[in-house]
Amino acid sequence: MAAIRLTAPKVKCTRVPLLDRQLVALLLKYPTVIKTDGQGQPKPLLAKALEGMLPSMVLDRRDKQGFTFPFDTWLRQTLSDKLVQSGNATKQSNLFNPQAFNQIRDRFLQGKLHWSRPWAVTALQNIV
């Protein structure tokens, strides 16, 4: 219910994860090899438990894709000024080496580095 109240003003729908503390505690004790099938089957234990209750077209579905935020696009467009500001801020603080940050930023902008590197430095720079 809290998830619905938090997201209702912003989104059309929300999905609350299937979490039960006792179930999670139990599954954390299992080795990874039991919790994965090695063939890319998402949630194989859950699928096995629901076999016979759900049609195979649901259990065997492979075209689902999770939602990811477009950080790469944002950092190249809408948030590009934040990268510049972070570069300037590193010159004024002792938290990061300015040359190292500039190298991270430049490699990202050249497409040679994942967005998470400059984002992590930028986020840390803004909260510290």
C-alpha cells in the first residue's frame, strides 16, 4: 500500500515485488547454483513452484524486459551540465582527483565508458 501512495502521483501503475521475509531468509541459505538454471530462465524456483498452475506460455516467456532509467542519454543531454559542474567541484574539493574525473567524463562522452562511472562520481560529489 505504501508503494502505491508513493508512486501514484507520478506513474500509471506500480508493481510491488513478491517478497516475504521468511521466504527471503530461507532462499538466502540456498546456494546460487540451486537458484539459477544456467540457461537464462528468470526465477527458475518460482517458475518450478508455479508449474501446473500457470500456462507454459506465461512460464516460458522470454520477451519481457525490465525498465531501466535512461541515464546514458540524460548524462549526455539533460544532465550534461552536472558533469561539467562536478568537474569544477572536484577542483575545489579533496574528494576526487580533477584529472581522474575529467578522464572518466571524457571517456564516457567518447562512448568508451559505461554511464555508471561518471554518475557515481557526480552523485558522490553532490552529496558529500
